[in-house]
Amino acid sequence: MSIVVLSWNTQDLLRDCLASLDAVRGELPLQIIVVDNASEDGSADMVAAEFPWAELLRNPVNDGYARGNNLGAELATAPLLMLLNSDTEVPPGVLPMLRDFLAEHPEHGGVAPLLHHADGTVQRSCKTFPTLGVAFFFDTYFERWFPNNKTLPRYFMADFDHEHSRDVDQPPAAAFLLSRELWESLGGFDERLWLFFNDVDLCRRISERGLKIRYLAEARILHHEGKSTSRFHEMGREWHRNRLAYFRKTFGWRGTLLCRLMSSLRGWEEARKLRRSGAPKEASDRVWQIVKEIWTA
């Protein structure tokens, strides 16, 4: 099994992640590939010094989540490929469980474990594929105007407790196992989806091959959710860009127009909040710059 661990300024979490993998290396043959996306916290040097058995790729620039994982996957040599975030910790027994599931269920193209917080609570991380209705309601005025809409509960799988195994549309790529052959035939992540929606798009393309994806609740992995993305100051701008790219790719002109309109509405709302709070004009100008970029993208 080849495991790609993408790192960006998460030195302490990355150390814990690799230590957990070191502890289970005897369970099955592992190729650990660490891609450091131009971290500024010494992560790459830490890996080289403390985990010399890991293959380290020092990316001179932060190429984003999709490109970083694609670079790591190019170095993979094992039949199975696992995408693993640097803010995870893998306990004993989980990797063989995921491997065995794929071996025994050829109708499944991928399998993902249950993710839980440090206190043991389960992360409700699986979703259905986003529809145009999701773009209309999520993070807009309409979500508050129509709190009883059925679109968002369906999207977030509100009726699923995540405590049991089942087939799902899309688990997060924080921990996701598939065959390297399938990954390569799909072309890996779509790099237009720089940070967000790349895992959604990957799972959709797996589904379009007629393959299922399994959420395996018996396999549990600790996930310190959002510790890397929360440090990325351009997260809001990138989310709107990537959402537009995904909906354009999936729904064509309808998705493009809807995302542009919803981003404009969200920008108007945010700019109004900033003005009311007395924030400097430059703050609202930055908001409208994002909206402008969405309309010209």
C-alpha cells in the first residue's frame, strides 16, 4: 500500500501522523510518501530528520491540495493508493481492514474509514453529491429564509449517524483508499479544484464508472479536522473559485450562472456586515474583488 501524506504547515500534527504509521508498518508493506507543500514551519526538515524511511517530496511552492496529492501519487508503486491528511492518526488494524474490504468487494472503487475527534465523537463527514439546489441554499440567505428545506439535510446526510457502515456518494479524502490503477485511469484529482471539491469530483467520477464507495465504520481514524485549512487566509476566495469550477464542470452553464449569482448575493451580505461593523472600506473592497473574480473566471 502506498500512502500519500500531504503537508502544509502542520509540523506537530504531521509528526504524530507519521509516528502512528511507523507503529503499524509491520502490519503490511507500506510506502509512505510525504509531500511538503512549501511549509514554513520546518515540516520537511522534521520528516527528513525523524522519519528517514518516508519518501519526502519537497515542493518549492504551495500547489494546493489536488496538485500536491497528484505529485505524491506519481511516486506510488503499490497496487493500492491511500490519500491521508497530515492531521490524522492511524491506529493498529485499520489499514489491513480497509485493504481487505477492497480485496473482497471488487464492485467498490474506494473505501473510507470513520473519522473521529480527539474526544472520540464521530465526525459526520459523508455527503451526497451536491445538486444545483445545494448551490442555491448552502451559505446563502435562502438557507435562513427556508430553514425547513429538504435539500441541505439530504446533502449533509442528516439522517445518517455515521456509526454504521454503508455505501455513500462521497466521504472526505482525509483518509481514502482506492486502487492505484483506478486512480491513474481517472487521472487523479482535477487540479482546477485547487483545495475544495476535488474529492467530490473524484468520487463522482468513480461512481460514473459504475463502482460503489464504502464508508467502513469499523475502521476508525483520528482526525484533527481543519487544522491545515484554517491557517489558509485565502480559504473563502478559494472555496468560491473551486465551487464555481466544480459546478461548471458538472452542470455546465446552469451551474456556472447559479454559482456566480450566489457568490454575488453572499458578497453583498458580507460587505453589508462589514460596513455596519465599521470595518475599513478596504475590507468590503476585498469582498467585491472576489465576486468580480467569480464573474470573470
